[in-house]
Amino acid sequence: MALFAVVQAAFLLTLLSFRTYQSEVLSEPLPWTPESLEVSINSAQQCLYLQWRVHNLTHHQELKMVFQIEISRIETSNVIWVENYSIPVTWNQVLHWSWESKLPLECVTHFVRIRSLVADASIPEPRFWSNWSSWEEVDAQKSLGQDPLFVFPKDKLVEEGSNVTICYVSRSPESNISCAMEDVPIHGKRLSPNVSVFILNDVRFIRETGTNIYCLNPSNMSGIILYVSKVLEEPKDFSCETQDLKSLNCTWDPGHDTTLRHQSSQRYTLFESFSGKTKLCEHKKWCHWQVAPDSQETYNLTLTAENQLRRRSVSILFNLTHRVHPMKPFNVFLKSISATNATMTWKVHPVGNYSTLLCQVALHGEGKVIQQHNVSVKVKSQYFLSELEPVTEYVTRVRCAAANHFWKWSEWIGQTFTTLEAAPSEAPDVWRNVKSVLGSHIVTLFWRPLSKSHAHGKILFYNVVIENLDKPSSVKLLSIPAPANGTELTLDQCSYQIHVTANNSVGTSPASIIVISRDPGNKNVEEGRIQGTEDGFSLSWKPQSGDVIGYVVDWYPQDPRCQLQWKNLDPNTTSTVIRSDAFRPGIRYNFRIYEISTERIAYLLEKKTGYAQELAPSENPQVAVSNLTSHSFSLSWKDYSTDSQSSFIQGYHVYLKPKEEQCHPGFEKVVLSDDSVCCQYKIDNPEQKTFVVENLQPESFYEFLVTPYTSVGEGPHDAFTKVTIPDEYSHVLIRIILPMIFCLLLLMVLCYLTSQWMKEKCYPDIPDPYKSSVLSLIKYKENHHPTIMNVNDCVPDAIEVVNKLEGSKIQFLGARKSLTEMEFTKPAYLYLLPTENYSGPGPCICFENFTYNQAASDSGSCGHVPVLLKTPPSQLALLTSPENLLKTLEQNYVNSSGGSPAGETSLNYVSQLASHMSGDKDSLPTNPPGPALCSEYRTQMAVSLGLASPSPSENSSLSSVTLLDQGEPRR
Amino acid sequence: MKVLAAGVVPLLLVLHWKHGAGSPLPITPVNATCVTRHPCHSNLMNQIKNQLVQLNSSANALFILYYTAQGEPFPNNLDKLCSPNVTDFPPFHANGTEKARLVELYRIIAYLGASLGNITRDQKILNPNALSLHSKLNATADIMRGLLSNVLCRLCSKYHVGHVEVAYGPDTSGKDVFQKKKLGCQLLGKYKQVIAVLAQAF
């Protein structure tokens, strides 16, 4: 027990002494502690830069040391980073270390301290850390300006997808500061009353000019631009090749362009490991590398892409001669071009000593490769192109590659050429249509233009040789210029052989031969019907004779304007399907099948007609109504052609709108598409184009419609035609009344003629002096006016008023005043025209009218005209003026038409000349007599002056006044 | 120094192509001689007025083009980002004598011309695709150069003033991008404001 206690005491003493030694060692400063620590900030990089020294190192002494660096944020106890930095240290060396902060350094204060440890093998263990240096405070906010608000980091460049920490620093503690990135608010964490931090995760590229991030308070705004670049990619498809073994051309796909405005772009460098050479590339996609003249064959090239954030490399190892990509050949020519051959020549650029190249010649025609050949080439070569088509445009191209170690073909180089013309290689496809007219054959020849591959050039004309087989010496040649595709011949009843050839500028094609026999062949072939399908018309026939060289099916639409088409068939064929894009629905096509004998004579086998697709008739026939009776009428549509319709007409439907519930016999009741009910009569024969509608009711009204029907439907149910049925007796009445009316009219005409005859015999018309032949006699006289009498030339007439005082009383209608109220002591002469002013005598002619006034006639006077006068004497003077006179006369005349009995009061018209003859001299005025030449005129009517006064008709009154104007005489 | 090299120096070299160009220009003493290289146009004041009117008519469009090209938040925060709070901007007194007004005009146009040069340089880097803005900035700078020449000619020919001390705006070359945009916007806002006063004063 005592021994145990002694041992224990000794162990404790030993341990105590060791601890004491250790504490003494640690308490003393180590000779290699870091000193002169300096900390600086790089705001652009957001890095802390540390530099320090290690003293007490002897000259040429180098120790491997470890430095432990601690970084605290906001306060020293808040250590955010601890790192051991190992580095060999020499005498008087300044050591550097940097640290990039994720939080902008301007946001908060940072503290840094450092200690060291000698880790060199020359220093025996134990090894101890030195003491910590004092904390170095890094406060970037002290260097900020006076602005009230800051946002950090400024102009930071990050890669797309990275996380970015930003902060704002406010000079005064504010709570109402908000921040946003491109208008999108962002939310952060407050580090201190003045500082808030925002973490932006997975930032995306928006634009090359950067992303705006800003913070604002009510009075200020500050912001930063964050540059987000695409992630630098590893160059793809890196490859190098040479055209001349003198330089390498390296290319690659750079991927995304990480270039940003205001930031430097990505760079590319080439490094060759064997030679150790480096080249900074000027372009982003390719770079030239000069091949060393020392015949270096193997190259190990490394391409490095680098930007501010990333660096990527890719390497290739290759033999130079295996990367030969020759330049494209040159001097490509074509010579000796004929219709079917041509020779192509070209040259190649030499490639060092590897001058043998493999060249590929390709011939293109109509957009595709026709021929392809490989040729070994030293410097110059040629190739013979054969089997070409005449008059065809070709493109021939050539490219080359290294013959020994194929790497890549060069670019193509080519030439275009056209072969020359040749004679047509095939006879034209000819067919004919024969019509027999008046003992001759009208032969219409058709031929198809030769295809380009057979024409071998432009067809200029067609030769048609007509050979009379019955008269072998008779040959006729027709030359028909292209592009005609047919001609018409008129031949007699002989047999003819017709040769048709196509000609171009080089030669003539083989002849196509057709024989027209004098026998027109089988005319009695009946036409059958055929139904077309979507695939066309399927035709089949039975061979009639076994010795044929082929068959021909021709067809044409019903429309005569369309041209005949035909199809040649083998002699073993007995059926075919005729397809054509020209087939249209609703058009009837006529087909004829011919067999061609060994003598090349065509014999008609069959005739078919049909539609590619039948269509319902679009129109109804124009129907004429006839034989309309009281019980029936007839319908006729004979102009309706059944052959030119859009389908086969099977018959007709006659629709009659019923007046009663029941339809007429033969009709059946049907419901039309518009739900109306009609009576339908079905005509099964398409050639029956008349129909009689019977059993109708007289004096009634019917509507009918005739429409064709086919297998695909009937015609449109458009407007019905209306027919009115007459009554039963109307025709009888017409038969009686019409003759009666005729007889009556005849009788009236006879009566009229008789009355005219009677009139001429008993009381003929008074001749019209103006129409008298006498007028022509006086034309030679000086009178310029073919008048009866000119007042200017005559002594004015006067009206003698004979007043009978027997109490005769004339009632004037207008004035309601009796003439008996007027007192006349002597006959009063009413001067129609002033006599005082009368001057120039003139010729006058007086015509005597015995039918006018018997009394006047008896007295020999030609001027007494009974005139009623109501004008009082006192007014006579007024009448001397023409106007007053006219007015008066008008009134008088009107009143005179009231008809006072003649003889009771008479007004005699007394002409100047007549006064002498009458012998009534006392009654004449004192006016001088008229000239002797003046003729006497007695008329039976009053003549107005042509003014507004109405002119009475000649027969309107027995009393008349002759009123002669001074001016132009008027009747 | 960068602003001198990029904006001010070319401007002054154009205007004062002689030895010592680019150094601050004191006002010539009254009795000193002042010689213009070419005779001044007889209608010089009219030309100055017209140039001011021309600048005034295009100032607002230039301002709008500028802040639109900067993107958000500029168009919607003009009061905070583009307010015409430009320190050290040369003063102008509209009621002064013509000589004083011309001297002040010279200082203002020199200040604006240099600032416009900085803005043009910055915008070509920061917004290389805003071609219409570049064009407008260049056109405005051209007119300013002509105006500055005319004002100097007038000062020299009539008032025998050959040199005027001028001050320039803050150098933006060391600023961050957002600050460059903001300073440019403030300067153009100030330009729009002051050019209206100048056009009215002459």
C-alpha cells in the first residue's frame, strides 16, 4: 500500500514537472510568428487580401509553415471562416492570401487574425501554434460617400444559375426601404438597423446590359447592375486540319456566348504541348496555327476557353498528314461537247509531297446525281463523260481529298453545260378520226408532241406523207410547222397510207404509219353504256380477228370543242382502264375501241358512252303548252337533248299540283322536298317528249312541272308553270262573236263610204282658198306674200249696221243688254281699220263664195257680212284704234254665237270695193275708194289677229266678221 | 483624367485649337487683345438664339430617350433618379448684362458639353444597342460645339473676352454602372431645365 502511495506521488510529481515545462514553452513567443499583418479590400472581386511576414528566419532558411486564418463578421466572436494555409516560407518573404466573401464586404465589418505553425521536417516535434495576431478590423463602410443609401455589390459578374447575396446600407436606420430586381420585389433579412441582406438564388440571364437591382426609400434610390453571364461551355467539335501542310486551321463550336457589355468577353488560346507554343486566338470559332518548318508530324493541341469566371479546355492529338483537307479544284472546263459525250478537265492545288489526290466527279441532271466517278489526280486531270442525253443541261462537279489518308473532301466546284441536238429517236404517236362525207373521207390526224427525251431538240415541223395505195405513184407531202398537233385531210374513196414524222434541226424521227382503208369498216356497232369510277373507265372487248398489232381506245367528251384522246394498247390486251385528270363529273364521254390490223388499218370494235360520275340534272326542259281546251292541254319539250345532259336521262316526271284531294288517273301523289304534295306522272321513255294532261276542270287553274329523272336524281323542283283552263263555251262564243263583230265593222265602213259619197254629191266641202291653184298664179306678181288679201293694200272695210227698229231684240249673252236700247238714226259704219291713215294701195283679190250668203250673193256684193254689234255709237271712235276694235269685235263675236235670228238685226260687211258694186252709196263712208286693182273678197268667217282672242271655227256661226289685219294676213 | 481625355479635351481641342488648349481659361483682362481666327458672323446673336431654341426643342426628347434606354427603375422613378440635383452647375442670371449672360452661357455650355461627352461615352458601352439615343446625344453635342464657338466669337468680337474659366461636372469614369446611369439622367434633367431658361433669356 505504501509502495503504491510512493509510486503515485512520484508519477504526480513527474506529471507536474512536465506541465510546468510545457506552460513555460507556450508562454514564450515562437521565433516564426506572422507579423505585420495587413488586410485590404478589393470591392470589385469582393475579396479580402492579407499580407504578412515571418521574421526571425535566417538567410537562405526555408521553412514549411502552416498559417491559420480566422475571419469574423460583425463581431470578433462571430467567426465565419477558418482556413489553414500551408506554404514554404523564406527569409524576408511577404506572404499573401485572399478570401472571397459571399456577402459584400461593404455590408458589415469583418475581422481577421492569423497564427502560424512550423510544419517543416527539419524542426523536431512537438510543434505548437503560435499566438494569434491581434484582430484586424475591416470596415469598408467608412470609405463610402455621403449618399443616404447604398446597394452592394457594384457591377458584380456571376454565372447564370448561381446564388448572389446583395445588401443595402442606409445612413440612417430606416424600416421602409424596399428593394426590387427588374421591377420584381425582393425580400431580405435585416442584419442591423442600417443593413439588410438579400439572397438571390439561381439568377437568370436577362440581357447583355445587365440586370437592374435597386432599393428605395421615400426620398432616395440607389441601385446596382448585376451582370449575369451564360455559363462558359467546353468547346465542342474541336478539330484541326491543313490544306497545304503549312498551316493548321482549327475550328470549334464555342457554345453559348458569355460576352456581356461592360465585361470582357471569353478568350480562346491554343497550346501545343510538344513545341510548348501558345497562341491567343483572335476569333471565337477558329484559329490558325502555323506549322513548324521542322517537319513536326504529330501535334497535341489544347484549346482553352476562359472568361472571368471559368476556364475550360479540350485537347486533340493528331498526325498532320492525316488531317489534309485539300482546297477545291480549279480551272474546271468542258470540251468536246456533243449530243451524248463531253470531256471535263480540272486542276488541283498541290499538297506538299502528298500530291496524289483522289477526286470525285459527279454528273447532275434534273436535280439528281446521274453519274459519279473517282479519279486519282496528281496536278491536272480530265474525265470523259458519256451516255448523255441530247439537248440536256447537266451540271458536272468535282471535289478532291487526300488519297493516302482520307480526311475530308474539298468543296465542290462545278460547271454547267448543255449537250447538242440529235435527230428525234421515236416516231410520233399518231391517231386519226375518219368521217365519210359525200363520197370522200375527211381524215383528222392527231399526234402527241414527242417527249423531251425523244425529241432530242426543238421539233420544228411535222412531215405528213400521204401515199395512195391504189395508185402507188401518187404521193403527197405536207409539212406542218410545230407546235401543231394535228391536221385535217380530205381523201377520196381510195386506200391511203399516211406517214407522219417529226423533224428538228438535226434530222427526222422514225415514221408513224396509219392506213385509211376505202372500206369504212363496221358502221353498225351499237353504242353501249359504261359507268366510270374514281379510277377511271374500265373497258373490255372481245378480239374479232387474231391477227392484230394492237388496239387503240379513243375517247372524246360530248363537248365538240374538246379534242380526241387515245390510248395505244398491246395486241394481247383485251381490257384497260382509261384514266385522265381531264375527266369531269357530269360530262359524257364517248369511247371507241379499235383493233389495228397488220396492215395498220383500224377497225372499230365497240362504242361505249358514259360518265365519270353522273350528276343530277341541273335544268328542266323548256316545256311548251299547246292544245289548251277546257279539259286538257298538251305539254311538249322536243328541244330537250337527252345526250348533252349530266347523266343518262331515264325518263321524265310530270308534276301537277292538284286542285282536289285526288290526283288524276295515271298520276300518283308524292311529297316533294319542300313538303308540298303533288301529283306525279312518270314517263319511262326518255325520247317521249310530249304529254297530254287530261280530265281537267274548266275555268280552273293548274300548275305543272316537267323534270327529267336519272339514276342519281331528278331535276330541280323550281318554278311550276301556270295554266288557266278556259270554260267550256268560250270557244263557242268566240266562234259567234268574232264573225258578228266583223260584219258590224264591215257595215259601218259601208255606211261611212255611202255617207261620203252622198256628201260629195249633195253638199261638197267649201274649197280652201289657201289650197287653191289660183295662189300659184299670183306668185309672179309683186306681192311678196301669197295672201288672199292684205289689209295694207286695201281700202278698209266697214261694217254696216242695219238697224231694224221693228223691235227686234237681240239678247246679248255677255252684256245682258238688248240692242234695242241703242238708238241709231242712220246706218253706222264701223271702220275695222282707220281709213285716214290708209296710204299705199295694193292689190287685192276677192273670192266669191256662193254658199256663204245668198242675200249678199244676190245683191252682187262680195263684202256684206252680217255682224252683230253691241258697241254704242259713242264708242265708235274708240274702235278706230286697232286694239279697241279687236276687243270689241271679240266681244261681239262671242255674243253673236248666241244666235240671234238672222234678218232681225243684220250687220253687213261692206268692203270698199263691194260698196261700189252694191250701189249702196249712201251708206258708204266718205273715205276715198280703194285702188282699182283691189280684188273683192268675201269670206264667211271672222279672222282673229292672231292675238289671245279665240278663233271661231268656220262652221260655228252663221254670222261672221272679216277682220283684216294691217300686218301679216292670217286666216 | 479619363473624363478629360474622352470628353473635355476633344471638345476644347476643337474649340481652341492652339497651344495650351485644355487648361482652365481665365477671363481675359478687359484691355487685353482678343483676336478671332475667322470674322464672326454679323448675325451672331440670332444664331445663338436659334441654337438655344433648337437645343431647347430637342432637350425633352433626349431626356425621354435616355431614361427609357436605362430600363427600370428609371422611367418610373424620375424624381429620385433623374432630379436635376447637379452640384457645381454653373449659375446663370437672366437679368445680367449681355456680356455677363454670355460668359455664364459659355460656362454652362462648356459644362454641359463635357458632361454630354461623358454620357455619350458611357452609353455606348452600357447600352450599345440604343442607337437613337447615341444619335441624339451626338446631335446635341454638335449643336453645343457650334453654340460654344458662336458665344466665344461674340465675347471676343464685342467684349474682347478671349478666355473664360470653366468648370466641369463630376467624372463618372470611376463610378459604378448604376451611378453612371443616374448621373447621366440627372445631368440631362438639369440640361432640359436650364436650356429652357437660356432659350428664354436670349
